[in-house]
Amino acid sequence: MARLPPEPGLAVLEEELTCSICLSLFSSPVTVPCGHNFCGSCLESAWAGPAADFSCPQCRATFAGRPQLQKNTVLCRVVEQLRGCAGAGERDGEGEREGEAGSAAGDAAGDLPVRCDSCLRAPAARTCLTCTASFCAEHLRPHQDSPAFRDHQLCAPLRDLQRRKCRQHNKLLEFFCRQHGCCICSLCLLGHKLCDTSPLQLAKANAESALKKRLVELHNQCEKAAQAMKAVKIHQSQTTETASRKINLIRNEFSEIKALIEERENQILKVIADEEKRVWKKFDYIYGVLGNKKNDIQSLRDQIEVALTEQDDVLFLKKAAALQRTPTKNAFIPEVEMDQNLIHSTCQSAINLKDTVKLAVTQCREERVEAKLTPRKTKAPPLASPNRTFVGRQTLGPYHASKEKNFPQTPAASQVEADTKEKKKPGKIAPDVGTPNAAAAVSTKELIDSFLKKSREELLQYAVNVMLDCNTAHNKVILSDGYTRMSVSDTSLNYNNSPQRFTDCFQVLGLQCFKKGIHYWEVELQQSNFCGIGICYGSMDRQGPESRLGRNSSSWCIEWFNSKISSWHNDVEKCLPAVHTTKIGVLLHCEGGFVIFMAVGKKHNLIYKFKAEFTEALYPAFWLFSSGTVLSLCQMKQ
């Protein structure tokens, strides 16, 4: 039966006293062993199935046998008081509904037997709805024997029959109005002639049938949810098995490569382990010495404590004088370190081996051999000069010194050398363009020109596969093809809220950030070239007109408005010559402080270059004008 919303003060209490099966206030509540409460009739319906399956409908706790259910009398009284308070606030025309709820509460809280209305002593055997009174077995005889009472309606004993009467007409509530959700008397039918009304028993039967049907539906939905959860677990295990098979396959493929360097690896690890063992033994010796010293101090301490208990003054002074003369020294830990030169040399040998494998994989061995065979003929190129800054794919640090002239070092090698701070020979130190000394030795212009002269195959050694970051994409920017393709939707995509997301411009950033080194990526344009390609700091604004690429000091970009091309930085535009191309290459040199935009073709054509002193990590950035614009990131590394 529909009920008016409870008062705000009772809303929380009513929620706690609601049965989770029928979603109504408890009616004859019972408690299961796990501690949850349900209506007695609701729980009986839920357990009407096979007797071997008894579980809590709320927490799914199972029981070995059918639990012995007992009515929770405390909850009965609380529900009765709640319904009484709710009924007091609903007396503005809905008295019939409150009366029926109170009657139900009285039945649920029937701890005391209903007394006979005639003798007021004996418990009532039946209640006459026509007389609106309850009678014991003795006073019920006239209703059973006399034909005059043959039409009277008898039922089980009911408490507080006055609440089952219509407050307006003082007649018994005999009908139920479906539209208004309340019980009415025969005289109320005149005001409900257009409503769907039915006798109380029929309405009760229909309501019970509907609730049982709803209970079955909920049970079926619960079973389907459990089956769906089981299917998800099966798919999850299948995914794990598939991934495990792929991992094993990849490991088998790499086992041959690992076999080639395993022997060298064991030798290097043995050197480190032996050095660790040597230092460990020294620490063990020092630990033992400190332990003996601690024991001596503890022994002296014990002697002093014993001397303090001496009662004889003469003996105490003798002991005190002797104890005071006993010398003690503070604990001293000598400085023990591993041989940094040995550690560095072993790490350097591992790095050199890794570089050798990398050169073989990237097919750079031929260039290194040619550089060794013709050292005198390669005099002028900037990258071959004694002051060259870049070798292979990585940037060399100020402390880098390779044992081989043309053997490239990796960032890991540079890091090892920085950590060990080993002094290098002056003739083999490669300057870094990020330092003042390097800026004085190597011209930025020459460095940029050297990259512009490179072919696409040479630039691909710096290639990176850029992916798009969904957390930065505008709500109308569509990301597809594994987060490598972007376009604009006509409707909002309702992405999750993120402080990194652009809110005003159709923009998205790359997932990778670049703090150092050289990086190259390519972007393919569509016929409708209304877009922008550039780079930006991660701290660039994500809201307002200042968040557009090139309109602030934190971003650099090239924009296409059909045939018009222009460069933008710090809200300053510079028109550029038209270039017909469908693919744009972006070369970022973090230490060199420049980014180059070029048209990719048989021969690269420079579109524009920015020179700046980058102070933060940089992200690839993209801007789209409308739904007709599409940009795709080229994946160049397999």
C-alpha cells in the first residue's frame, strides 16, 4: 500500500526499519543468525524453495539447516511507535490510511492477548467486524447459535477496532481504493465512484500475489546477477590464461637472446657479489667489536648498580673508586664503502654490452664501422666533430666518456658515471648543450641544420610512438584506433571529470612526457586541415581562452586554416608559406632547446622551428577545429 513520505525527522529511522525484501516497514520482524531482520512472511516466501538452501537474502550467508526464527519484539514496538508518529502527521485527509497502518502495527506488536469487550477479562476468541467488538468463547455463543448474527463477519482477534473505522463516517473500513491507496467505508464509495475499488480481502489477496510475484522476479534477477558475476570471473581467468600463454611465448623467443649474454651477466654479477661479500665481512667484524664493547659497558653498568646497594661505607668507597677508574670509550663506526671504481667498471661493461646489442637491433653497426674505416674523410660534420653532442639516439651528459670514440652511450651509462663521479680525461668529455659551456662550444644553429640535413630513416632512430591521454581530451574529442586517432563529436561524450581535461578548446595531449633527449613523431592530416599540432608544458591552463595552443607562454604550435599556415606562441602569430603535405614530422630536442615542424616526404621540408629554453616536461599537443577535422598519430616503432 502506498504511503505518504515520512517527516524529515523520521526518514532515517524509517529507512533502518525497512525490510530489504518488500521495501516496507517491518511486519512481525524476525532475526536470522547473521543478525539481519526481515518480515516473517517475506522470509517464509524467500525460503519456500528447496529446504537444502537457506541463506540470508541480504548478505547471502548460508545456514546448515533451517534456523529457528523468533519474533523481534523490540523491533515490533519501535515500528509501532514509528507508525503512530507518522500517522499523527498525516491527519489532513488521510485518516483511513493511518488507521489501517495502526491496526497492522497493533497486530504485529500483539504481545498481550486481546481481551473480551463484554467481560473485559477472558482473552477474545473471535472479533466481530459488524459489531466492532471482540468476544471470548462464552460471549461468542450468540453469534454462533442465533440466526440474527448469521451475517456478522467474524475473524481472528483484532486489537483497537476503532482504528479500523472510517473517521469521517464512523463505519467499518470495508473497501480499498487503488487510486488513492487508502481503505474506505461503504459511505466513502460515493466520493470514490470513479476510482478502482475492491473489498479489503480481495485487495489484500491481490497485493500479496503482486508482492510474491515481485519477490520471484527479484530472486530471478539475483540469480542472473550471480550467473553474470560467475561469467565475468570465467572471462577473467581466461584472460589470465591467455596472457600467461603469450608471456611464455615471448619468454621463449627471448631465451635465445638471453643465452648470448648470460655468461657475461654472471661474471659481472659475481664481481658485484664478491665486493658485497668483502664489505659484508668487514661490517660483521665491526658489529662483533661493537657487541663486545656493548657487553663491557653493560657489565660495568651492572657493577655500578651492585655497588650502589653496598651498605658498608668503606667497601662502597673502595668499589666506587675502582669503578670510576675503569675507562670506557664511545662506540665508533669506521667508514667502510664498496670499491666505487670496481662497481663503475663492471656497470660500464654491462652498459657497453647493452649498447652493442642495441646497435645490432637498430642496424646502426654499419654506420659505426664506416666511421672507423674513414675517420679522416669525415672532417666537417657537426656530429663528427670533437665537440659533438649527440651520438646514436641519446643525449650525452657532461660527464660522459666512452672508451671507444664512436661507441654510443645510453642515459643509464651517463647516470652511472654521474653517481660514481669518476673523473674523466679532458679530451674525452662530451659537452651537454644544456650547460653554458656546451652552448659556447656548439652552435644551436649548426645543431638544427645538422638535423634538417638528416633523412627520414636517420630521424626514425629518435622515433617514439605517441598515444593520446583520455584524461586530457575535451568532452567532444573522440579517441579511437588505440588512442592514436582524434576527431570531434557533435555531442558530448561524458568523460569522467578530471582536472587535466580541456573544457573550452577541442584539444588533447599525448600520454608521454619528455624531459630530456631527442624525440621524433609524425602526425597525418586529413583533407579538411583546420587543426593545430604542437607541444606544451603540463602546467598549461585547461580552461578559458588562454588554454588554446599557442595563446600562452606554455605552448608552441603550428596551425592550419585550410591553405593558411601560421605559427603561434605566447599569443603571437606568424604567417608561414603554404606547404602541401598530408604528414607532419615533429622533432623535439629537449637539451638543445628547440622543436622543428617539417613536411614529411621524399625530402623533408622545414615548416617552422621554435627555439626556447624548456624548463618543464613537454607533452605533444593537438587542437581540432570542428567535426570535419581528423588527426592520426603514426606508429613507427614495432
